[in-house]
Amino acid sequence: MSAKIYAVLSLFLLGALLFLYSIPLGPLPAIGSFFHPISGFWANAETHQVKGEISLQSDKLQGPVEVYFDDRGVPHIFAENDYDLYYTQGYVTARDRLFQMELQIRAAGGYLAEWMGDDLINYDKNQRRLGMVYGAERAMEEITSDPVIANAIQAYADGVNTYIESLYYEKYPLEYKILGVEPAEWKPINTAILLKYMTQMLAARSEDVRTSNTMAHLGEDFVNRFLSKRPDLMDPIVPAETDWDFSTTSAQAPNQLYQPTFTQDIELWQPHPFNGSNNWVVDGTKSAGGYPILSNDMHLNMSMPSIWYEVQLHTPDINVYGVSLQGAPTIIVGYNENIAWGSTNTGADVMDWYEITFRNDNRSEYLHDGSWLPVEQRVETIRSKSGKAVQDTILFTHHGPVYETREETPVTQTIQRDHALKWIAHEPSNELRTFYKLNRGEDYNDFKEAFITYKAPAQNMNYAGTDGNIAIQTGGKLPLKWEYQGRTVSDGSDSRYDWTDYIPYEQNPYSLNPERGYLSAANQYPTDETYPHYLGESFAPFERGRRINDRLAEMENVTVEGF
């Protein structure tokens, strides 16, 4: 074989190898770029520890900004105004957590297939059918009408995008290189999607179908006696025998409970069973220093890195420290110079399923109180990394989106066809307004007022202040129900099963300065049975709450170390 042929073959093989190295191989990234000795994954090796300080420079900033990193790498942000503060919070958080921020938004909104291919199309379809993007869009309607919060999330997005714009392939977080994708622009709606994701994580508990199945086989009396009875050792969050000094109106219950047509084993999407939290607080009569002490331990899904991001935020008008959610401005749980607050999940029933009666197979009308109402449609397009695009038409009743499982869905997320979902996550909301106010709170009245507009996920928020007060408040918009409403699958054609009103905020469970000198919450029943409103059944067992209260009752001269 001549030298020319060898040369041609060599060039051909070289070209073939270069081509192969430049294209992704299935789900794997392009080998050439990934293993590049300068810009590939080698560039992601840790070469130094985050410490010291940075002076952020950007033409978007309105004044000087300084960021100091302590010996644990926690950023302390000092700015002169809200825009610069939240811009910098977005920038610094993206620098540490960009991939996590984008991954959780894609998981929440149903955009994972764009990164990971056709195998994730069904997952994305399920998230769209849950109404996650729909709920976030409705939240943005309320957020944009609040210029203070709209400015905060826009500033945060600007900061994230400034960091993204500073990146090139060598500086991409490693995970982007592994997937062979680029960081996407961060949009303000991403923050709304994140907050709806927290509602999915904490307020998407539903045992409607399971309880309907049990009732069909064993009867309503069995369910009442064994599944809806509170344990004798249950110690509620609000001290027992609290005097509820308000008058109530009751929703009208049907004479006979509806039994759905589908009564076989079926597995609904459920939050992680170990999600939950503890918080507790004592007043000055029980503390060694004579002032309240507060503690909080939030158990959310285990992740690496953590779902929480520790940070201090400081301007001439605010000085607050605690943990944020990566993807949202403000401190979610923490303290300032005057107040501290902690959070545990309430677990109230804010997610109900309705069996829908359609007029015919066209599914353009459904029955409600003897009339045929029009069905609305929402078309979602799920795009895949493969280039495939799937359109999914979601039907909407006045209850909410309708699930249809004609196609196979993920095993743990199977929902029977023709069930409509009524869920608090679909409500327009502006939860960041609450945390913005808490960050600036000066006393108990500010704490109490901050939750007036808060909707979901409902939380048991405890309080300690330099004013000497301790308190606990259920924050959240809770539907006004008749007893056991929503415990089973509801009749979508009967308005007596509709959510027609909500519990007034001033009637939500709360306690201020109880005589015993302490308060705690461990996801158990918020109140004893004298509370006049029905909140649901899916509360934690008694053990954690009982043990915490038993210890707090006997503790005296409490110190931080003792807590």
C-alpha cells in the first residue's frame, strides 16, 4: 500500500475520530469537549476555598455592594437598596448553586426531557397535568401587581443572568458538561415555579382514593373508628382547651357521602413520607437569660447540595440572617435584630379529587348541579433533547385540571382518568410578600400581619421577639369544609362538594404567650377537637410532638445548648 493511501486513510480516520468526539453519544456528552484538557471536566477541580470578600461590579447596580464570606463560606451581602441586595443574592446563589437552581425548576415545571431525553416525557407530562406551570402563571399575575415583590424577583433574575452571562464552557458547572447542555436564561417566573414546587413537596398530600377504596370495602364506620380517630396521646400544636372566641359558619354537607365508581387499588403521587419538621420556643420565664429562645429543624427531602442556602442580607433598612431557597430572594426562615421565626408544615387538606361526568366522548361539557358546563382546554408542548415535541391537551373544569391516563404514566404517579384536581397551588399567590415583611419585622404585630396574604404551603410558624412575646401561627389559605369533606373522592357534579369559601385568617389556629411558657410544632394536629373548623386527616403521628412538649414542660433555665 502506497504512502499516499496511508496518508488518506490516516486523515479519514482522524476526521472520523474528530467527528465522533464532537457529537453526543446518546445521553453522554461529546467526548472531545468533556475530556478537553483545559476546558473539559478537569477545569471543575476545586483549586481554592471560598473566603474573603468581593466587591460586585455591574452597570445594573445602583450603588456599592460588598460580599463577605465567613470561614464556612456563608455570604454576607451588604448593599444600599433592595434592588442591589436581591440582584447580588441572585448572583451569589447562582455562583454556588446554578445547576441545582435550574434542575429543580425543570423538575417542577416539567422541562426535564429537554435535558435528558424521551424517557422523561411522561414525567414532564405529569407535572404539566398537575398544573405546576399553570399555577405559577397565575401567581405571576398577583406578583406583577405588587411592585415591591416584582422588583425583588426581577433583581434576583438579573443577578442570576449576569452570572450566567459571565460563563463560558470551561467555567460551566460540571453537571452541564456531563449532560452536554448550556445554562438557560433565568426568568422571573422561575421563582414562582419554585414556590409552587414547595407547595407540591409539602401540600400535595391526598388520601382521597385510598380512603374511598377502604370505605367501599370496609364501610364508613370502620374509617371513622380506626383511620380518623385521634390518638389519645396526641398533644396538639395550639395548647389544648384554647378558647376559640369567634363565631363560625358551616358548609352544607350532603345527606349521603358520594361513593366513586372506581374502587380498586391505585397509587397517587405522594410527598416523601419523611418530610416534616420540628420547631419550639420558650418565653423568658423558662430561659436562663430571661428572654425567649427559638429553635427550628426543617426536614425536607435529602439532597446534595442542601435545598437551603444560608446567607445574610443587609441594607440600611434590613439586617436579616437565615436560610433562603436557591431560586428565590429574601430569607425564608431566620432572624433579624428584633424577631426570629421558624417553620413546620401544617399538613391541612388543600388537595381534593373530583370524579367528573362528561356529557359524551367529546368531553367538551361536564355535569354540575344539573347543568352542562363547558370544558376549557390548555395545550402543553413537551420538548425532548432528541428533538421530539409532544403536545398534550389538558382539560379544565371549574375544579381544576382533569387527569386522563390513556397513556401509561410513571408507576408512582398513576391517577385514574376523569378525576379533576382542586388544589391550593393553582390559586394566584404572592408568598414572597410574607417573607419580605418577616425579614423587616419589628414585633409580634408585624409577624402576625405578614401572614394575612400567605396562601401555600400552609405552615406552623413560631415566633420569638425582643418584645418578649412567643407565638405560633398557622399561615395559609385553608378551605372552609364540612367535616370529612375531601377525605374521599368527591362528586364533581354536586356543588356541595365544591370549595365555596375559606377560613378567615383571624380564625386560623394560633397561640400567643401561653401560660405554660412554651410552644412547639412537629406536624401533628394543629388543635384539639374543640377547634370548630375541619382541617383534614393527614397529620403526623403523636410521638414527636408529645416528646418535645414533655421535655419542654420539665425544662427550666433553658440555654441555647439545652435547646
